[in-house]
Amino acid sequence: MISLHQIQLARSRIAGDALRTPLVRLPLEPGEGPPEVEVWLKLEVLQPVGSFKIRGASSLLRAAGPELGSGVLTASAGNMAQAAAWLARRLGVRCTVIAPDHAPAAKLDAVRRLGGRVVQVPFDQWWQAFVDRGRPGLQGLFVHAFDDPRVMAGNGTIGLELLEDCPDLDTVLVPWGGGGLACGIASAVRALRPTCQVLAVEIESGAPLGAALAAGHPVEVDYRPSWVDGIGSRTVMAGMLERAQALLAGTVTVSLQEVEDAVRLLAQRAHIVAEGAGAAPLAAAMTGRAGGGRLACVVSGGSIDLDVLARIMLGQRP
């Protein structure tokens, strides 16, 4: 668990980089969605790089010492890559990104536009970079996308803002990729409002957290890469599972179709463009599987390939 003090310190560190994003009510028509549910959207898509990742990256890099002189290295499907590249440019150091071979072009093009170097590798080698915290032959301070207390503390600032803007929340729905966002937010929420539950949202094409929580230990699940690239994997790291067991109320798994419906709803009703991972919490809320009351959906990012978005808006499968 990340302490409230650590999260508050992170809030001071990231103030010049990350925005305090709004929490807005999603207007739903009568009979639309589960009964007696209020849906609120935490719009991390409005961050300078289009996702929440700037919070964790800023928290880590702003706390770094002389080791930052070797540059910045990260492993990312796109959003942490953009955040690390954005901050590296601000700090005047180089940035190298290890990306999986299925990473969306829109995200990798953004990294290059920000001055970052991209090294694409097969999925297994990409995941190994998280385990090893680097890759042979590549130099730089490793910015772990999720398993770093400073990164999770930065993510936890979202929890502070959620409860300041809506103190009586019943549930917070957070996409689960590696777990750093969910565990950071849950640390803040647990400290400030223990009655509010935090649920991790997974995608059916790779939902290792739910399986691990059921088994009591990390397990490998069938993983099928899809257009929902920010969440979904074969397994969960042991340390992140321990945090999840202590902090989260459980998981909700959503289908690709449910996420596509949520992307359309966000665009049509809230005028918000979200990537798959960012729309997954709303998908969970609309199914009713997250329960009732006041639900906050963390719309974590908006980096989606335009051709994918176009197909979804036309009702076609990406």
C-alpha cells in the first residue's frame, strides 16, 4: 500500500506537469444503463499526453537524482512511452522506449514526435523488460509503467481528486493493465474513504488478475492481442497481486463488444474520445456488474488509432 503521505508528496512534485482533471457526470437517458446508478467520468484523456501516465512518470522523474543523467528508459505499449518522452524532453535528456510489436501506430508516432526512440520487440520480450526493469544494451533510468512506489504515488493523486470532487462515491472503476493505476488510486481511497470500493476492470481477451485472485497466486491465462491494447496480458506480477489482494474489492471483466459500445457512448454523449482501456470502466458500469450508487469511471487515456475509432463509430469490429 502506498501511504497517503507519499501520495500527497507526489501531488506537489507533479503539479507543474500534470493537470487536475475534471470529474463530470455522464448524462444517461431514462432506462439507459443499470437502475439507480450515477456515472461520473474522471477525464484523464485531457492530460498533456492524453493519459494518466504523466502523473506516475512525473512523480518518478522529478524525484530522480544524478541517475537521470543517463537518460530515460521505459517499456510501454504507448501511454507511458509518451509520458516518459514528454518529460524527458522537458528535462533535456534522451528517452528510449521498448514497445511490443502490436503497439498502435498512433501511440508510437506520438513518441517519435516527442523525440523518443522506439525499439519494438515481441510481446514476451517486452513483458520481460518489466521483469528485468530494462533490456540488455539499452541505457537509462528505468521508468516502470506500474510496479514502482513513486509511479503508484503519482497515480494515487487521482484518488485524492476523486474524493475532493465527489466525497460520497460508492465505487471507483479502474482499468487494470499492470496494476499501478488501480493500486495507486485504491491506496488513496482506502485511506480517505474506506467504504468506497475500488474495482479493477479487465478485458476478456486477457484477464489475469481475476484468475490470480481466485487462485490465490499468479497464473497464466489465454491472452489474445486485440485493439484494446492498454489492458490485457498473460499474467500478473506477484508483487502487484499482493497489493491488489490488500486494496481492491475485486474485478469486472468486460467483452470487446461492451468496450466498443462504451467508446461510442463516450463519443456520442460526452464528446470524449477514449481508447479501449479508457472506455473499459464505463463498459463495466453500464453492464451493471459493478453494482449501483455513485460510480466513478477513470477514463485513463485517449490514444486510439483513427481507423479503429471510425470502424467502432460505424458499428463495425476493429
